[in-house]
Amino acid sequence: MRRRHVRGVARRTRGGALVAVTALLAVAACGSSSGKTKASGDGEATGSTAASAPPGGSSGKTITVGVIADVTGLAASSSKTALQGIKAGVIYAKRQGYTIKYVVADTATNPATALSAAQKLVTRDHVSVVLVHSAILFAATNYLTAHGVAVIGPGEDGPEWATAKNMFSVYGVVHPNKVGDGFDKFLKAQGVTNFGAIGYSISPTSSQAAKSDAESAKSQGIKVGYLNAKFPFGSTDVQPEVLAMKAAGVNGFTATTDPNTAFALVTGMRQAGVDVKVAEFATGYGGDLAQAGPGAIKAGQNVYFSLEYEPVEVNDAATRQFEADLKAAGVTGKPTYAQYNGYVSVGLLVRALKATGGDDTSSAIISALSKVHDWDALGLFGGRTLDLNDRVNGLGGAGNCIWITKLEGEDFKLVPGADPICGKELKGVTVSAS
């Protein structure tokens, strides 16, 4: 469900899996509505940090926020680590003089549970701000908007991030029907002449992403030998697609799918003897690869992975601080995409608190965030900024830029010329979800 930018979609699905989950679980709306919540101290899913306030801080006031995340269920593998990122963000907030306590509500990747979780956070825990990382937040957004709750997180579950003025996406509003040209400049630089793209039929975002990537490739004069925007969700039966791409002469491809499908495709292409110059995925960088299963490292060799934040391999002040805060939070290994989002979500909340003088009411936070036009994700946009409130023009990410890394052994290597690579919208070119 994570979206992509620059390529053709404003932050294409980071695996279409999470967005696909929204369609798969629509029938679950009448299921469990228990909406589990945990207060700080109930386990790794929660946390709080206290600190004395330096000048300009919150003078010791404890600020309680809600967290809605897919801690369990189908989307958990790509969402639950956001809690670790939030925990690291709380450490960042401590240095800024803000004591943050958070209460976690698990959606269980179930729309009904997501709604009841939001209701409990508002009515029982009385939070005025909710940090989110969920593929199915759409089930709760009308409620949160109606109650004027400030919502901060990655805008990856639906179009409400562009329309609801209480919701602020940490990497900007994305429009999956738009097409950009950045990623496919990378394809051309790597010698790709015949391109293939695969997306899930059940996920409009995944489907649009595949189509968008194809349109973007065409803009660089690259032949689109294969496009399948209607692949069955979650399937690893990729033999027909592999044979079709081989027959079409494809020498570079991307899959806007979950890791299982993506790695099955690259393995199949290799077994078929295809000389693939580029196999690139929007999911799998860093700690996410470890979660993809024991065979992922082998399957991921020489595969390219993209990220709209600086990879820690950049090794600048911002990434070093991020890693230090993760370590202080007890997190080891490479960061995950969800950890990035959790961390910068807290950073954005702190940005608002500095503007309000520590006033954490919904109206104050929303008013402060509505004035942010130079958000830098705590430096993790590589010195670039985005207008948090541009809900019309964005493709996603600051400057529509992505960083691309290549897995070699167990290390992610920065790719020269794509560290980052930035693009622009192709005016007049759009794609549909159908």
C-alpha cells in the first residue's frame, strides 16, 4: 500500500498489498469491532518518555496522543514497525522539550476494528492528535474528521488525505492518477530498452501504479513490452507473466505488488535465463527485507529498491540522528519504511507544538500544521522541503525525489545518479484505475 512518487504515481504502492487489503477486507466491515487499545507501558506496541524541558519546551507537560496502526492482521508486516519509529520519535521529542505519551489502537487490519479503535481513542482516551500507519485508515477517517481530530502519518490509504483539512501526510499528498518522469530516467540510464510492469487488479492504486510506470517509460523512449495491471492479489504463480515478458524481450521491470509476488517474478526471470538489467521494487529496503522471509536476501540480490527518504547509507547528520534515536529506542538493524514514517510523524507533531507553544488541542495543532509549507522530514528529505498543504499538485515526496539502492550481499548500496533521482509531472498524462 505504500505509494510511490516520481515514477508515475505519486508514491506508488509500496507493495500494492496494503491498498489491496482495503478491498479484500471490505467484507470484514461487519467483523470484530473490539478495537484493542494499549496504554503506555503495556508492551512494545506502546511507549512514553519523560524529560525535563529545556527553554522553549513544554515545561514538563505530558502530551498524550493516539496511534492507529495495523499491529496485527494481513498488513502488520509492513505497518507494525511504525511503533518503533514512533518510540524513536518520542526520544527526539524529549530533546526538544516535549514529553509525549502515546496510546496504541490496533486495527487488526479490519475496517470495523479500525473505526472502533478511533472511537475509543477519542471518547475513552480523549486524544486530540492521532498518529497513523494503516492500510485501512479510510474506515475511520470520516469519524476523525467529524470530531476535528488532527491526523498525522503517511497518506497511503485513500483520497481523504487530499480533501480532509485535519489530515497531514508526512510525505505530502499523492495523486495516483498522475504520471511523473523521474524513475524512468533511471531505467534509461541503466540500459533498459524494453520495460515490463505488473500491478494488482484488486488494488486501484497498484493497478494505476503499473500503468503510470508504463506511461513514464514511454516518455523516455523506452518500449513497454509487457503491462499487466490485473494480476491476482498475493499470487506467486508468475510463470505465465515470466514467459510473456521473456517472449516480449523485456530487460527491465517493476512490480507494484507485495514482496512475495515481486520476488517470485525476479526469481522466475532468472530461472528463465532472462538478462534483467533492472528489477526494481518499492518495498523491501532495509529492515523490510528481513521481514520478507529467509529467502528474500538471496532473491533480492542485485535488485533495486526505492525510498522517498534518505537511506541510512547516505550517512549524513539526519540519517545518523535517526539511527541514533532508533538505537536509543532499542531498535537494531536497518530501519524499515514504517519506522521512517513513525519517526517523522512525531517530528511533524513536534513542529506543530513548537508553533503552538505546547498547546496540543486539535484546533491548535491543525492550525499550526496548516501553515507548514517547508517540511523537511527532520532532514530526511536530503535538504529538500515540501509544502505540506499543497493538496493539488504533488506527486509525493519533496521535489518528487526518490533514493534508489541496490542489494549486494547483505548491504544496500547507493546507486550513483539515483541518490536521489528527481522528476516532474508529465502534464496532460493521466492513468485510470479501471
